[in-house]
Amino acid sequence: MGKTVLYNLVNMTIEERIEQLRNQLHQYNHAYYNEDRSEISDFEFDQLLKELQALEKAHPEYQDPSSPTQRVGGSVTKNFPTLVHAERMYSLDNTYSPEELENWIKRIEKIHGASIQDFTCELKFDGASINMTYVNGRLQKAVTRGDGTQGDEVTANVKTIKNVPLKLQGDYPPQFDIRGEIILPLEGFKQLNEKRLAAGEEAYRNPRNTASGSLKLQDSSETAQRPLQCFFYALAGDLPYTTHWESLTKARSWGFTIPESMQQVSSFEQMLAYIKHWGEQREALPFEIDGIVIKVNDINIQSQLGFTAKSPRWAISYKFKAEQVSTRLNDVSYQVGRTGAITPVANLEPVLLSGTIVKRASLHNADQIEKLNLRIGDHVYVEKGGEIIPKIMGFDPENRGELGASIRYITHCPDCAAPLERIPGEAQHYCVNDTQCPPQLIGKIQHFVSRKAMDIDGIGGETIALLFQQGLIQNIADLYRTEKEQLLPLERMAEKSVNNLLAGVEASKKQPFAKVLFGLGIRHVGETVAKRLAQHFGSMMALSQATQEELLEVEDIGEKIVASLHAYFASSAHQKMIQDLTNFGLSMEAQVQEQASNKLTGKTIVVSGVFEKLSRNELKKTIEDNGGKVGSSISSKTTFVVAGASMGPAKKEKADRLNIPLISEDDFLKIL
Ligand code: AMP
Ligand code: ZN
């Protein structure tokens, strides 16, 4: 009909007035939620909104799904349709300690092949995650995370959230997805519960569940009553930005609430400072957070790192508190390690904790057991911290085992019945029967063949247990006595695997003395100590005859190690075994080439960065081969730093401060 309806006395059509009102309201809203500016009073805002509502009602032909009136709600959804996410919504891996966080950085730097120094730190909002799609600057749909692949479409409810922009400003891409967390602030949660209690209804448990519940209300005007907010934390899709920071800064300019708490950091120290700051401040925040999210900032590096089955490799969350569950303590068993050390293990009623089923927890040692004061049948609190094996934190006083069921630490070895011994000053108990106790004997042989020791291919831990049970081997020397005819009749021992095993055993005779020494599994003699002893004494003979004073002269060797070495060599069974190994042709002397020169003797050298000619490990070996010591971090004791590409600025600064020279890889090789 083309009729022009005049609106008021102003020369404006109804359609034009509707458009004008919508634009004004969008603008006021944007100023209020994104620029922290009130351009008009709440009363005036409500007047304009009411006018718009009335006009839209009278003229449904001008309906617009992005209209500010959508925030009031009113539509009713019976079933929320399930929609598939264009890009999967992943979980995040958790860390609970600075060490774990540092390990994450090391892991991804290894994949990346260089150090990474550009990260963002963000708060981890505890609410409901949401994916929103914007087309031509308008909110098209909002879908919950669901199982990560698909979720529920809750657009009508999300439109009622005041700080979710329905219409964008500025230079936004024609289509993109954005992700955020919808939260219910603590004050709003409290008020909601007060109302519910007053109405005789049950209180809601926590803001997080209430936020996700609010998204699934059938009547959107009810959702509109709840003071929900959305914090946005990521864009998804193929977008032209080079960093995460840049993309979120852009999103902020289009009208999204990007938390000001987000920060860019360039070192591990800065990350820790951020974590500490928010760990202290979080009680004062008006909403709940359950940790910090750290992300690699560079989008190219993000794509290189990619995803695991569950989560991105380029991001991690740092949780303030480990998750805790309660479950029944069924009994305690005691494991005997290769050195005879006893580890008490709690056997639990299986329970789900941080995504995995937990059946056992470490009890560490007798002191720990005494401290926990547990009884069999107690319901205990289990927590997963940094360790792979969860820890028992305490018991539920309301749900205890019987009085007579207190746990008593064992006095005798569970495997060989020999009495246990506790060396003064050590926390662990040991089974003293180290020449006959089966788990010790098996464990020692398993250690001997392991990769860091003799690295014998073709023989695994299970095979060793099998050979031991069959009576074929009692100690490591017996490995060199086994014959093909003895092995072939055994289960799972085909000709080929027998040949592999024997070839591996034969080849191990060429391993250097330091590895043989480490392989013996002498208590407290780890890889580094073994190397140092091999280098210093040059032979098993010299080492076995060294006095306490001579041993103490060696760097890093203290009284604990000296006592352990003396006890080891004092045993005639050990002496006989070493004699046997010597007769079989194992190296009992340090090769001359194990020490290429002594040019670096007395020098402590730190290796940092990425190198061209040698790998880091080769470089470290070269230092040791030439008599030097590899330092793990820069200190006043450092003689110099071999600095490769992308050495961290913090390290550089430290070296400068302590006046420690940096030497290039080439110059280092020239010195040699
Ligand atoms: P989780 O559910 O513990 O695996 O953690 C992943 C979830 O953390 C995501 O799905 C988001 O809902 C939520 N989250 C909260 N804040 C952030 C943030 N700043 N960056 C990424 N994810 C966040
Ligand atoms: Zn024993």
C-alpha cells in the first residue's frame, strides 16, 4: 500500500521511529555495559524501551530478532533444539602447582622447538560456557557447550542477558563465533535465594549451577529476571588476527565484554605473579572463579601445538584448589621397591575424581599414616594435586570405620617376612633382606635393563618377572647366563623374541662403566652420582675400596651416599656378583673417551636456548666429557652461559646482573 503513517508530530514514519529507538537503546546499552558510562537515567531508558515495546506490539510487521526488546524475554521454548558446534568446544587441562605449570611450558616449548614467551592470563570464570554465532553483526544463535560437539540452542534466553550485544559496532567480520562464560554474580545469587526461601522454595546450591539452569528456563522472561552476565574469552573460526590478545581487543571494540583482568605476560615469573594476585583477590570479586587460564598468545603457535583428544595443548588452567571427593578406605597394602623401600598404599572404593576413576592413594610412609590416624572403613577425603597418584587428606568424622580397625604400620616385609628397618633421619622403612626378597630382586633386574641404565632391548618388566618366577634369574649376573634352550619353552617366548633378548643382553656388555654402576641400583646412587663416581674413581675396583674421606671429596657426594656405598660393597653377595659381571665382560673401568679433556674442569656451565650444531643434550654431554659441570640455573657459581637462540630475557637479565659471560655455541666449540 506504501502508506506513510506519521508518527507524532515529527515527520517520521513508524518504521523510522522504531529504528531510531532501537539504535538509541543499543547505544545506551553499549555505553553502559562496555564503556561504564550512563548516558541516560534508568527511568528514561525504561520509557524508551516501553515505547518501543508498544510500537512493536502494534506493528508486528517490523519485528526484529535483534531488537533491544528481546532482552525482556517473553518467548516460551518447550524443547531446546540440539545443534552441532562448527568448532568443537574443548575442556582445559588442569595444573595445581607452579612445577606443573612450568612442566607444561617445557612440554609445549619442546613441541614448538623454541622457547615461548608470549602468553595471556585470564580469570577462569565459574559458570556455563556458551558459543554465540554472529552474522552481519547480529546475534544469530547461542548454543551451550553440551558434550563439546553439540549443545542446546538457548538463544532466546541468552538475548535477555544485558551485556550480550545483540547488534555489533565497528569493523566486525561478516560471520564468526565467540565464546564466553555466563555467570550469576554472588549478590544476584543471594537475592534470588532470599526470594526463593521467602516463597517457601528450596535454595539453589551454587551460582554456577544456577547460571546454567537459568539458560534452560522455558520462559525467557524468567531468565530476564536473573542478573546474569557473560564474559567473553575466545573467538573461533578462520579470522585474520595474529594473536589471541589482538582478537579479543577487537571483540571488545565491537561491543563484547572482555574482562579487564586479562593480561599479557612474557615470563613464567609474571604468570606466577598473576596467579598470586588473583589467588589473593578472588574472595573480593563479585563472582566466582575457580582458577586462572593461561594461553599461548600467538595464533600460529596455537595451531602448531593443536589439541589432544580433550583439550588444547596451547592453553592450561591453573586451579586454586584441587578437587576433593570422599570414598571408603577398604584396606592398606604395602609395596616393596627395588631398594627395599616400603610404600603404603590405600585401597579405596573406586570413585570418580577429576575425570578419572581412583582406586588407590599413596600413604607415603609410617609418619604420614600416624598423622592421618585412619581406620579401615573410614570415609576419607581424596584429592588429586600435582601427583599422578592421589592423596588422602583426612577422614570424615561422621563416617568412621570401627574403633578396633586402626591402621598399624607393618613390622615385617609383606613379601619375604624379613623385619623392616628404618634408618635414622629417613622417612621410609626398608626390607633389609636385599639379597632374597623377591620384589627387590625383580625390581633390581628391571632397573638394570631400563633405558637410563643398561638399556637392554627386547626384555621388559614382565619378562623379567616371568624369568624370575621360573627360577631362571636371581640377580643381574644371571641375565648373562641365560641360554636359548631355557627360554624357548616359556610362554610368549617365540624364537624371534628370544633372539632379540639374547642379542640385547650381549650388546649391553658394551655399555660404559657409569651405566653399569647406575644399573647396580645402589641406594641413593642415581644417574648423575654414578657418572660423577665413575669419572672420579675410574674403576669399580677403585670405587669399592675408596675410604669415606676419598668419597666425600667428590662433588655432590654426601654422607648418606657414602654410607650406602660402603654397605653395598661390604656384602659378599654383591662382591661375587660384581666379579661375575666382570667375568662376563661388562665395563668395570671408565673409558678414556669418557673424559675427552679436562679443559672445563672446575667450571660450572649453564646451557640456555636453542642451538644449531649440537642438541642441548649433546652440548651438556660435551661439557661433562671435558670435565665441566652442567648447572641447572644461572647463579653466582656459574662460570659462563652457552647461549643459543631465543634464550629467555629473564635469564639474560640475570646473567647480566651477576656479570656472567654469555658465550655462543661457536665460541664454545672453539674453546674445545
Ligand atoms: P573445564 O570445564 O574445567 O575443562 O574448563 C574449560 C571451561 O572453562 C571452558 O569450557 C569455559 O567454559 C571455562 N572458562 C572460564 N573462563 C575461561 C577463560 N578465560 N578461557 C577459557 N575457558 C574459560
Ligand atoms: Zn622383603
